[in-house]
Amino acid sequence: SKYASTGDGILTSLKVMEAMMAKKKTLSQLCEGLHIYPQVLKNITVRDKEAAQNDPDVKAAVAAAAAQLSDSGRILVRQSGTEPKIRVMVEAQSLEQCEALVSSVVDVIQQKGHIA
């Protein structure tokens, strides 16, 4: 956000090249030790984005998922800016864990009657 207000592939590539030059390393050297975790994203159509995201039970489900992940992944639940949807994304060490945690949050959204 320091350089642009939106994602920009050209700017990103220039910043990566800048880092390569500053560190005097190849991209493969800079990426050593980087582990890409599986990611699952589910878009849920809801009646009211605000109500769904701010529901205490939904927040508790998100907090429980985050606690289960601890430092080994992440969960992001956010409203779509353009559609009546809540986006639930989990990155974790296994695809199975991603799917289980996304499902646990989506199930609460559904149980609470937020799904359109």
C-alpha cells in the first residue's frame, strides 16, 4: 500500500527484482525455506454480510479455527466488497485441515440462518 492502492503484478515484479539486487541473490535462493501451504476459499452468499460476519457464534467459530491453527496456518473471513457474500479462507499444513476448518465456519453461518 506504500506504492499502490491495488494489486499490481508489474510493480510486484519490480519490487521482487529490487530485493534480489539488494540481497545479491537469485529468486530461488531468496525462496529457500519457503513452504507454500494449501489454501481453501469458500464464498458464501448471505442475506446480510454485516450480520453474518458480526454474529457472535460465527466469531467464536473463527476464533476456534484460529486457535486450532495457532502458528501453523491462518484463517481469514471477510465480506465481499461487490457481492452479497462472505469469503472464508484457510491456509494450513494439509488440505484436509483447510477443508475441515472452512466447513466448521460455514456450518455455523448456515446454522445461524445467514445463508441466502
